[in-house]
Amino acid sequence: MSLLFFLCGLVFGSFGNVLIYRLPLRRSIQGRSCCPHCGAVLRPQHLVPVVSFLLLRGKCSACKETLSLQYPLVELASGLLALASLSIAPTLLSAAILALALWLLLIIAVIDAYIQGIPDVLSAFFITLSCIYTVLTGELQPLAFLIGIGFFALQWLLSKGEWIGTGDILLAVGLSALLGTWESVLFMLFFAYITGAAVAAVLLLTKKLTSKSHIAFGPFLALGTLAALLVGERMMSCILSSLQACEGLLQF
Ligand SMILES: [Zn+2]
């Protein structure tokens, strides 16, 4: 079953690359894949995820231009996310739904990194899948929604849409539904802000970013979500129990 999930993940990752390339350009997702440099239509043997890229040594077979590393990386990440879903979700059906949701989240994160915006159609599908997952696992606290959405809505209101976009709020709806518990949502936000701040600091120090430029927050929210799904519960119970221990010591 693991191999099947991984292989399906790879194939979905390949389709994900098509979405990442075409959706921001508002191109139809139908029609055959072609080289972004010369437009040569890819042959079936060039469409095998990861393997084709390695066999072609990362170059187009027609024009020999270098192809972006993004293609095999997205395919591999998608395969690994499908594998992770199998270990996170309680049943096979919920694992399949989670794998699809995480695949969409990966595409959302990459598109957000490129264009600093999230196509609404992807957010809508992501919210739908997250809600199905949370219904299947039976884990949904209203408090999770309140923290996840409230946090972003507040920032949006305070900055009049300057700091974050409405796309981030839609994403927060989906993420809150997917994570289900307030502990996980809090952990996700914490993780996203720490990693986001660290990356922004490095970019500022190396002068790749100025204080005026924007950096997409979607990829960090996606990373935070993955961390929350994989280790969030363990980390949060660790933090909460050490807080309780501190409280105990103070009372003593
Ligand atoms: Zn080419």
C-alpha cells in the first residue's frame, strides 16, 4: 500500500507541475505538456515523474535548455506527502483524502511563492477536502476555526489588507479544518511565524530582500501544517506538561 500511495503521489505531483505552470497564466489545463522554452510537445517517455528528468539530465530533449529543478522536486515532495498521509491518517480512506489535501497544499504553496497569490479555485478544493477529512476523522473543534481564522481576519482588518491577502484567510479556513484541534492550529501558526521570520531575516541580511518587499506566507503556513500533523500533538503535550510542571514548582 505504501508503494501505491508513493507512486500515485508522484503521478499527482507531475499533474501538480502542470497546474503550477498554467493556473497563474490562466491557461487551460487540458492539452499536452510541452517544453516551456521551445514549446516542443513532450513524448510519453518524457512524462515519467522524476525518472524522465534524471534520464534527460534536466535538459529538454529538443532544445537542450535546462529544465527547472522544481519539476522533480514537486513530484518527489508529492510522493513523500502521500506516504506521510498513510502514517498520519487513521483509515485508508482518510489517508487518501489527506494525501489529496496535502498535494493541493503543496501546489498552493509553490504558486504563492511564485506569484504571491492563491487561485480561489485551489482554495475552494482545499477547503472541501479538509472538511471531508475532518468529518472522517471526527476531530473538529470550533475553537480551532476561531483561532485559525480569527488570527488572520484580525491582521487583515488591522492592516486593511496590507499584511495579508484574502487568499491567506481562505487558506486559514482550510488549514483549521484539516488540523481540527486548537493545539495543532496554534502549533502551526507558531511554526509558520518562526520559520517565516528566520527566512526573512536571512534574506534581509543577504540583501536579497528589502524592508519594503513582500514575501509569500503560504509556503510557511504549509510547512507549519505539515509539522503540526507530524509532530504537533507530541510537541504541544510536551510544552503543556512542562508548563504545568513549572506551575507546580511555583506553587510549591
Ligand atoms: Zn525545449
